[in-house]
Amino acid sequence: MKKTITPGNSKRLSSIVKAYDIRGLYPNEIDAPTCRSLGAAFAKYCSSERIVMGRDMRESGIELSSAFAEGVMSQGVDVVDIDLASTDLLYFASGVLNIPGAMFTASHNPAGYNGIKLCGSGAAPVSQESGLEEIKRIASGEIKVAEKPGALSHLDLMEEFVSHVLSFVDLTNLRSLKVVVDTANGMGGYVVPPVFKNLPFEIELLYPELDGAFPNHPADPLQPENLVDLQRRVLEVGADLGMAFDGDADRVFLVDERAELVSGSMTTALVAVGVLRSEGPGPILHNLICSKSTREAILENGGDPIRTKVGHSYIKSIMAETGAAFGGEHSGHYYFRRNYRADSGLIAAMVILEQLCMSGSALSELLRPLDRYSSSGEINTKVADVHRVIERVSKAYESYEQDFLDGLTVDCGDWWFNLRPSNTEPLLRLNLEAKDQNQVQAHIRELLPLFDG
């Protein structure tokens, strides 16, 4: 064995190490040698005796995860391989084994991509501000090989994972419902069947075959065009609701019985109500682009709403500080204290299903009290200087309440907006909410001219 691991290419590493994970085109940006150096760097950074590893259905994941494991073992660190997994299954493995983890996935990105989501022991977040930059630095240099290599073992945790997911609800509350689940050829097709196997639901899976080429539609349920098949099928079979998972199955989006899309804010509010009902009053987190109705629902159900920046590392760290039982993001990530503060689309789905069963009403009726405002959705605009535009907008609205928790948020009373710069592109992300769509469109027309110049 070589005495050192070949250093990763600094330019290549800089292009694939993002704010929250590692991601790039295979093999031009992310390849086996790069993953080998990253594995060695991660092992060196973590100083753990074991690291757990999983991968999604992308074919390149076999080669990339094997190379990563070689890098880890070169440091005398053992690798526990759980093989095929959803990201929340990998987080569960990291939590229950209390060791660092690496999940090979590019989530909702197109077929040509792959990547790695890293976490510390107990599923602790590893992001640019909490380890990724240091791991990149270590991977860019020569890393000495240990005298005795680590060992590779395989572990099946599916049974334990299913029990864990089901522990978040009272199974005696569940009744017969017809549910259509679009797994988009992603890892939902692997984890949804065992979780729902013994439950009183009639489940129909769309595109459950694992296929990293995504032959039916992209595995990105945040984009409405990818939910058209689910909407159609919900109406065709008269389902009580539809669920759509992304490629690595850590996010879930809902469609009600009328095939209307349910926003991440409404889902956050609904899950928050369920968690408060089962766990009692306490802090609940929501990121700052969630609807005002999310905060209102938390307050009305005995919770203490805490507003956070966008991004899993912020949510997880504030959950640790506050002891919050739940945190939600408008983008479809839902975090649970009893899930090692990690996100899980499956757990969120179970909480929603339990509430629907207990209510005895349609999902649209259950959501109606929470649906109080209209939203713009996220509008991305390319600008020459994002910070200059934010300063200009801030000055234009200086008479209104403002904060800079994450970009610029301006509260104008009966409407509000947030402007955030992209982490990776010269883009401004605008989210705006008002009483109705006419007001939303009017305020967008008022704001956009300030982006020019």
C-alpha cells in the first residue's frame, strides 16, 4: 500500500464542496480518486474508530463509495457499509451507532450528478462552517497511510429504522386511507414499502423501481411540473392524499385529495401541530421563508415559534441549543429532536397521516385553517452585485421593520418579503407573502425594478 494518499485536486475540490454537502458531475467533477482523498480526509478529521456509509441508486455511487471507503480504511478506521439507503436511514444509522456518516447521493439533482452528505457522530451536521472547509483542506494535501488498515463490514438496519419511524405516532390512531406515493425512481422506492407494510393504508407507488437515470421525471418535488403524474393519479383513484419524495427520500411534498399542491410552510405547520399534540408545549423552529401562518399555528397550539436561517446546519444547531422537538423548512425538510435532530420525510409523512386519521376529515379541510396568505414562491433573479441590490432595497424600505438574520427580511405589516443571496451563484432569491395573489403580484412589480442598475 502507498505510504500516502494522493492529494485531491484543489481546484476540483473547491468546485464540488458546497455550503452543505459535496456535489458535482460524475466523472468530470467528482470521481474515485477525489472520493478516496475525501474519505481519508474525513477519517482524519473525525478521529473516530468507525464511519458508517450508505448510497442511493445512482450507479456511480458503487465506485465512488468504494473509493471513499478505501480512503477511510487507509487511516486505520473501520467502515460500516449499510449499502443502499435513503439519507434519513443513513442519519438514523449515524445516530443509533453514534459514529460519523457519509451518504453518497446527489439528492434531487439530474442523473449525471453524484455527491456526499457528511455528518458527525449522532448525525451532527457537517457543513462549510462546521467541517467541510477543513476536510477540503486536508484532502488537498498528502495524507499518511496508517500502518494497519481499517476493516469493512456490512450492516442491515432496515428493521430498526422502520420501528424508529413508526415510534413517532400512536399506531392505534391509524385507519384505512388510500395514499398514492411518487418515489420518482429514487430511494423512496426502497424505504417506503417496509415502513408501510403492516399499516392500514392502501398504498399505490408510482415509479418505485430504483433507477438513477430517472426515466419518468426528475426526482425534485419542489418543482410543480414533477408532481403532475401524482396529481393525476390522486384524482383517478380517488386517493385521500398524495406524497412525493425526492431522490434520496429525505424530503416529502403533499398533494391533497383535490390534487392541490400543499406548500412546505403548510406541511411544517401541520407537522408542528402534531408534534405539539404528542409532546406538549415547547419551542418549535421554522426557517424565515416559511409563511406567517406557520408561526401563528405554532403559537395557537401552545408552541414557542423560533425563526431560523435557511439550511440544515442552522436548524440542527438551534435545535440542540433550545431543545426544540421539531423544526421545518419551506423547502420540505422536517427535523425531529428524537431523530437525532436530523430531517426525515418519512417521519413527517407518518405524523401527517396520523393527524389525518384522527381528524376524520379531508386533507384540504384539515389544512384550511392554516392556509391564510398567498405566496410568490421563490423567484430567482441574476444580478451583477447581490449585496448592492440588497442595500438598495433595504434603503427603499427603511421605514419598515427589517432584519438581516439571513439576507434581508422586511415586514410591511400586511405583507413581507425576504431577499437572500445564493451560496453558489450570482442570484437573488425573493420570497414574498401577502393577503392574496393580486397583492403578491403588485408587490413583486414594485420590487423587481430595484434589482436593476
